[in-house]
Amino acid sequence: MSDSRGGSLQPLGKLLKGVLRERGLAEGVDRASVFPEWEELVGARIAEVAAPVGFNRGTLFVEVRSSAWLMELELMERRILARLNADRATGKFERIVFRLASGEPRVGGAR
């Protein structure tokens, strides 16, 4: 298909993916999908006490409500990483840094 100027028309999604890839942003966009998918990926029980708050390259930062849960989640890091990366072709996480939430924790949906 072509437009009136002789150029070819492409679906916007395909064009956007190409631009993101060219600019080196595609992996970051893929990684950012962890925020809305967190509860589905880790389960409701973990999502009640821990929430992702940011990432830097392949490291995901997660705030945890209590020190007991912090230790438990550190022991579960490999399993959680496997869940997070299971359906990702790009934007995979290499590690998770769990930290105790200071003040009012941003867990349970509010970011």
C-alpha cells in the first residue's frame, strides 16, 4: 500500500517498534511492562507486600513492606526472575534488588 506521495504506509505499532529499537529504547520499554503486570507475574500474595519502583538496565528495584518479607524474597530471587523473564524476548532482568520501603510503602497498586 502507498500514500498519495508515493511512500509506503506501515502500521504505527511496527513503525514505533523500529524507532525505539533504532534509538536503543526498546529494551527499556519492554522492561517497563513489569509495572502493570507485577501482580500477575508474581502473584497476589507477593504483590501485597512488594512492588517494583524502578529499574536500571537489567536490575529491577523492588520495595518490600517488612524485613521478614525482604529476606524471603531475596531467597526467591531466581524464581521471581524466571517468572518475570518467561515471556520476554528482549528486556530481560538479570537481578532484583529488594529494599525495605521507607515511610509509607508504595505497595498494593499505588505508585
